[in-house]
Amino acid sequence: MPEDFYDVLGVSRDADEDEIKRAFRKKAAKHHPDVSDDPDAEETFKKIQKAKDVLTDDEKRQMYDQLGHERFVEADKQGATDRGGARGNPFGGSAGGGMGGFGDIFDQFFGGGGRGGSRPSKGQDLRTGLSIDLEEAYEGVTKQVTIRRPERCEDCDGSGHPPGAEPRTCPECNGRGQVRQVKQTPFGKMQQTGTCRRCGGEGELYEETCSTCRGQGTVRREATLSVDVPAGIRSGQTLRMEGEGAPGDPRAPNGDLLIEVEVDDHPDFERDGNDLRLDQPISFPQAVFGDTIQVPTLDGGAQFEVPEGTQSGETFRLRGKGMPRLRGHGYGDLYVDVQVVTPESLNEEQRAALEQFAEAGGESVEVEDGFFERIRNSL
């Protein structure tokens, strides 16, 4: 049995709006893709968001309670198909709320009226990319992004016609801005009211068109924006700049700009979530006798003790020296992988000392005949 929206949020069926919103905030804080390491976090968050959107809207919730989960979802899909699944909203409409395609079925189910099909639509979301280096991801940074996007035409204020142009009544809808048609739905044939495609719901047409935008209401321009990249961000995560997307219908908000961040590889550090790994070379004497060494970190460097008898390939953990966790929840760790380096050339004194070391251990070798290669292979 599919998990219904009340189960998703963990609330009772008689929960009020405040209780639902509190439950949503608690779930979102745990499952938001920006804070959760769960590979299914994005899908889980979408379910939580959808449940909250439905249960905090009186009309949607009434419909949901009357139809039940499965029939509601079926009607939702049907509405999205009728409207072409506009902008990815679970109800087939604009991404900022509203009922979209499902609203047509809703209106007819309850006799129409109220929130008809002529609501202005939010503008389309736009996407771009941004590359930063690991140090910038560690500190957080403000970057500039330049995009070419549609913007509302200033000469006609997005109307598509010159100011003062004389209108005429749209012959398609007779000035109503809406047209009615019969469609097949999961509940049988229903009469639906939709926005007139010819006049865009305005009820009027203009013979003259704006010479700047050629009647489109928008022109494409280059825009440079400042975006704040938070510390701890990872490759593939997306930042949202509200209202910086394409313009919507008159009296409707602009879409958003979605910026996908790519963190470049670092020459020294390898990133694993919030942790970092570092290959650190040490000398043979340091490995044998132990030493205090300095290792690089993204905040300036740190010391740690190499114990006596350290073997090549051993890993040491420096707590709190990794990447900051997104939204300020502490730091990951730095894992130092120690590599013992065998010298490529020795002076006579060093050579004699190592020969004595080998003989003291019961080995009879000539250093020239591969002693150091044997040392390397034994580590």
C-alpha cells in the first residue's frame, strides 16, 4: 500500500495547518539534499514537499481526503499530461504553487469558479553552471555568473504591443479570455475551462506589435549576477536564485535561476564527502624512529606525531581538518596516508650504516645489489 501524505509527514488526518508545517520543517531539516548524505535524499525531500503542498492547501486537501491517495495521484498525472507537465510541478502548473492542470479537474469536480484556468503562470526556471576550486568550497565565496536570458521588454512592459495601441475583442473567446472544451478524465467526460490560446487569456488582440520585442513581450539580454556559494558545497549540488529566471505572465513572478556547482579536483587533497585524504611522504628514519611532522591543510597546516615503526601505507586521522559541513554543522576529518620514501642515492657514510643495519638483522647483502629495493618491497 503506498505511503499517503499524512504518513509521509507523520501527522494525523485531523492535524491542523500549523502542525503540518512544523512536521514539514522537522522532516525537511533532516532530508534536504543540501544537508543529508542519503543518496535518496532528493527523492525523499520531493515527497515531503509534495505532501506539505497538498495538506496545507484547503482545496487540495479536501480533494485528497475525498478521492484517497491513489485516485488523487491518478488525477494529478492526468492533469499534468493534459497540460504537458509544465515546469515539473507535481500538479502540472508553475513551480511556485497553484493547481495547474489538476486544477481544471478540481474546478469541475466542485462546480468550477473560484480559481479558474486563467491564472497567470510563473516564469520558466533557467539553468547554468559554475566551477570553483576546493579552497573556495572550503571558505565559501561570492562569484559572478553571466547568463543570456529573456527579460521583460521595457518598451512595451511585456505586453507585446506599443503603448496606446487600440485593442479588438478576441474572436476565439469573445473577450472572455477562456474557452470551454470537453475532455476525458479519470471520472468520465467533463467540461473544462482553459485559457484562450489566441489571446493568452487577455480577451483582446492588438493589430500593432512592439518593434523592440516583435510582439513577444520579452527580449534576450546578457545579465551578470553575484551568487553566494556556501562553505562546504559539493560537486553536483544546485544553488537557487529566486526571481532571476525567465519572466512570467503579466502579474506573475519570474522563474528562478538554478546554478549547478562543480568543485575542481585539487592537486594534493582527494575529497570524500566532508572528509579529505592526503598522501604524505616521510623518510625511512622518520618511519623507524618516529617524528613530529607538519602536513598541509586547507586552513594553513597541522602537526601530528608519526609513531615509531610506522609502516608505509598506514593512515592517520586528523579530526576536524576536513571540509566544513554545509549550513555550519562542524567539519569532516583529514585522513593522512603515509608513504615511506626510499632514497635514490646515498653517501658513503649512509651506505655503511645501512649495511651494518642489514647485517645486525641477520641479513648479508650488498647495498649495490638491491638492498634498498628489498627495503621498499618489505614496507
